[in-house]
Amino acid sequence: MTKLALSCLTLVAVMGGLTVAPAVAQEVVIATWGGVWGKAFQQSMFEPFEKATGIKVRVIAGVSSSNLATVAAQKDRPQIDVITMVSGDGVAAWQRGLTERLDEQDVPALKELAELALRKDKESVIFAGMWMYPMGILYRTDKITWPIKSWWDLWDPRLKNKVAVTSPKYANAHFLAIVNKLSGGTEDNVDPGFAKIKSLGQNLLVDVADDVTPQRLVAQGEIWAVPMLSGSAFKTIEQGVPAAFVLPQEGAPVGMDVIALVKGAPHPAEAKKFINYVIGAESLTKTCEALKLTPLNRNVRLSPEAAKRLPSPEEMKRLVVFDE
């Protein structure tokens, strides 16, 4: 056998032992909210992103704090690429070394966001705010025949056993924060706030730590007034409950939900594309229309009906941002 023939046989044998590796499907893994919000995200974020990019979105559903705990538990071997959180948890995630900085080269839609949305540590953008939601008071207009204008209206003796308040575990403790501020407390001393809430006495029927419970209690007429985030309040009104939502004259705390890149994300390129899509005007328009939120992308144009729910210029001046 010639050397050439032997070489050809050797090459055939080698090639015959090779197999072509199957293409690995692109994906991005996101830890975010489930329930009603998750269903809205599916239509406004996940499905459109998959269609536009071919990248599969895999969702791990949970509340902000539990998703943060999951990312922390995986710190040495991350399995999640992107996490959405309330802003306070976003700060904690960065401080614990769980998230990466974002920059405009990888996420150009950052340039479209309001300054409030870009939380920075020195020059590093640590997360991107998607939308905000002020906390005000939702009250039954068929039960309360006088106007609600102030946080202190919750202490009105005519509301005996008809008030609910939000737990410090909910919405970055914003109800406690605003009551504490108005009662002379500071960020280092919340005793005045706790004392004031305790003084609700017989007005207070229950404290709540979620969105669904107060919506149900108001709809059933078991409570007549409750601090509530704007999106949940407008949803309750939209369902036909005779109620109104007001941002109190002393000021309304405003919350923000954020999106961040997990440090050591297994799919960093896909994650950055996903974040850029989510904070873009098209996606945020759909999400904020569906969930009745105030978008933080300056290029979003809401429908006239949705725009009515946005804080007025005068109300915007009364929004209070607490240092989280």
C-alpha cells in the first residue's frame, strides 16, 4: 500500500470517529415576579424578545427578596443571568457583590432612561430602573363621604376597624418611612413612626404584606382605606370597585423596580441583550400599559387612558424618594 493510500485511510478513520456537536440553544435565565405580573411580562417582554432574537427566556418566579436570596445562594456558581428587584434589594445586591455594572456600549437603551432610573456607585451604573409607582391611599368612595387628602386621615375616628396598613416588609417599608418622616423621625430613628402607627388603635383592622390582600379587602368592603401602590389601586378601581386613589398632600413615597445583570452570569451576552430590550420604549410601553405603572424610559408614549393615571406635574413635586 502506498504512503498516500495509507494516509487517506488514516484520515478516513479519524474523520469517522468525529461527531458534529449539536448547536447549543441560546437562552437567558431571569429571576422575576410571577402571578399577574409574570403573565404580563410574558406578553410584553419574553415572547417578543424570543421572537426578535431567537434567544429563549427561562423564568424563575418569586418575589424580590426570595429571588435575591436565590442569587446569593448561587454566588459561587451562578445559574441566573438577570434579576428584577425593588430598588432597595438592587442596592443590597450590588453591595454584596452579586451584580455587575451596566454600560451604554452593551446596553444602549440606558441613554433613554430618566436620571432617577440610573443608580450609580461612583461612575458605575449598578442597575436600571424600569418603572416607578407612588404610594398613596385607596379608599371606598361609597363608605367615606368626606375627601381624603392627608395621611393623617387614616387616624379619623370615623374609620374605626376600617383601616389596613402595609407591613414594613412590603414596598421597602414606604408607609412606615413616610409616617416616620412626618412624625419627626429619621432614617436612624424610626421609633416615632412605629409609635404613630401604633396610635391608630381601634382604627386598624389588619396589616398586609402583599398587593392582593388589600385589594380583596377593599373590594369586599371589610376595609375602607389603605395605603397602596398606584398600579394596584388603579387595577382595583378598574375592576368596578367604588374607590378613589389619592397622593396625600404631605408627600407620597415613590418606589422603583429595577433590572440588573448577575455577576458571573452564565449567558452574559444574551443577558445584556435582554436588559436592553426590557428597558426599551416598545417593551416598557406594553408593560406599563398592562400593569398601570409609570415608565422611566423618556421615549415611552402611553395611550391617553393610561396617561391619565400618571402623577400630575403638581403631584410629581410631592413625590418623596427615600435613600435605600
